[in-house]
Amino acid sequence: MKKSSTTESLILHAAERIFFLRGFDGARMQEIADEASINKALLHYYFRSKERLFDAVFEAAVSRLLPPVLSVLHLELPLREKITAFVEAYFTTVLENPFLPGFIVHELQRNPAHFRAVIAARRIDVLETLKMQLHEGAESGIWRRISAEQFMLNLFSLCAFPFVARQGMQALSGKNDHEYLLLLEERRTLISGWVLDMLRPETVNVK
């Protein structure tokens, strides 16, 4: 059982690297077997097809990123603290697994139905909690009115884009890997303030 679990883990980690580099269409089972240092027959024994292997890798990727990040939004915290906790959880998770955002975004474009099925199976739902907090804040004058969907798009965009666009941004800026990591760490400290600025009510100028 231990050997079986170890072999399966080796395959998943190898497939993760190859799917990230090549995408679903470009990946080959033989290349994944070589990456895992096993023969192709053993690979097919554990995962009958490339589709099944990709599904396993994708579901593992979603499980690694979304639950620890989105669970923060269910915490009984004021929205201000929740935003900071979300940013911290996102950056911590993704810096440990930098391929995740790009991999998930790619699959969203390739097979959106698959992503919806994975989310539905995990019953990930944070919008209702956010709707309540945003509504209560707007009613009391603390926050401007904004839909939970727009709020989540802004929050995810500010966090995810620097990772998804890393190669392009490094090419444009000329920053090496170390310098770009420093840029990401700086951004981690800035995002919460940007989101809070976005939420503050507009001031009315009285002439």
C-alpha cells in the first residue's frame, strides 16, 4: 500500500510538471512516465488515460489553491481583516506552488465545464457571506455599493495576475527571478490598501 501510494504520488508530481509546461494537448504519457522514472505500462496501470491523469492533477491543483484561500472568506472577521487574511493566504499558497494560477486559468479556458464540476463537488460558495458584509457596510455608510461578484473579480485579479503574467512581466521589466519575488512581496503588502480604497464611499463635493 505504501509503495502504491508513493508511486501514485510520483506520477502526479511528474504529470503536474509536464502538464504545466506543455498543457493538456502538448503533454505525452511517455514524457510523464520518463519524468516519473517509471515505464509507460505502469503509468497506464495507475491512470488509464491522459484524460484521467489530467483530471487528477487538476483536481489536486484546485484543492491546493482554492479551499485554503476561499475558506478565509467564511471566517467571522470584519471585512477589512478578511481582505488582509485572503491576500496573505493567497500569496503564501501560490509562492509555494507558483504554477497553480496559470495552470487553473489555462484549464478554465480549455474546459470550463470541468472547472465548474470541480467547484460544485467541493461546494465552494463564498458569495453569500460577502454579499451580506458588503450590503451591511454600504447600508451603514462604511463601504460604497459594489456587488460581491465585482468585489471578487477585483480581489482575485490583483492577487492572481502577477503570477499568471510572471514571464511577460519579467520580460518587460528585465527583472530576474529574485528581483521579481521581491516585487511580489512588496505587492503582498499593498493589495489590501488598494482594495480598501476601492471600497471607501465616494466623497460628495458641496459647492
